[in-house]
Amino acid sequence: MSVLEKARGLFQEAGLAFPKVPEQLAAGLKEQGKWLFSTRELKMSPYNFQHYVQQDDQAPAEYVVLAHSGHGINSYAIQYYLVPGPLHLFLHLGWGGVYMDAEAAGSKIRECFSLADEIVPAAMTSGRFARGERLTIVGSDFYGSYWSAPGQNAQKERRGEQGPAEVLSEVVHWLKNPPPNQSLQQTAGA
């Protein structure tokens, strides 16, 4: 059984969806602990969300992290960090705490992974990103959710009360429905 199959089985056994991992990254996936799968060396727990969202100088150009970690009685989450090319996707979705509704959390995770599964191929094959540009998507039940497209300043990141699924839905719409006669950068800055 491959590491990818083992990870998929673990998630499915727990009643969770499993995101599609790009083929070029799936081959390098390693089990690095209980509920901890990654293509990169992990010196910091995946629970330390901001470490991964902020540009880590030690991070490889492309990687995936799939984990379940947390602390206390209710601060547990599934982490799915995917960085292939222009896409930087970071999901930190509550699941596994004593006071969490497992069925509702599982449903939310399935929805978020389904939306991520639409975003990944659209972002990777769109041909809309210039070298060095990136689409950053941050979705967390604990730390807020936003997305930032190429050409946007940090101040223009969309923050607020939106949950991860709402932000992912916006990105799907943005990738699939650019306004006619406008470049992607014009759309992003609007």
C-alpha cells in the first residue's frame, strides 16, 4: 500500500473526504507521524498555521502537507497545505475537538476539499499567472479566511467573517468566470 493510499484510508475511515493530491507531489508523500503526511521536512507542527501561511524561507518550491493536530480539548484541526507552482492553498479546518460536532465538521471538510479539488486544476492549467505570481488562499476556522490574487497588495486581501468554504467558492468563481475583455490582473485589483 502506498503512503497516499494509507493517508486516504485513514481519512475515509474517520468519515472525512480526502483531497486530490497533484500527481507530481503524490509520489513524494511520506508518513512522518500519526496523522502526519508530507512531501517536505517538517520542523514545525502543521498546527502552527501562520508559520506555513507566511513565506517560509526553508520551504521547497512545491509541497503538500496533510495532517490532523491540535491541543487542549477543542483546538484540533485538519491541515491541508498545498503549494504547487502559482497556487498557495492553506486550509486549517476544525475537526476532532471534544465539543465539536463531528458530523457537521466532516461535512464542512468535504465541502472545502471538493472546492479545493476544483481550484487546483483550474489554477494550474489556466496559464493566467506570470512567472513569480501566485494565488494565495487561506481558509481557517480559527484564524480567519481570505484570498489574494496576483496584482493585489496585502491590504486588498479579502478578510472578514467569511468561512473557508465561502472563500474557496469565491476563488472557484473568480478562476472560472473572469470578466470579459479584462486581464486577470485587472480583475484581481478590482
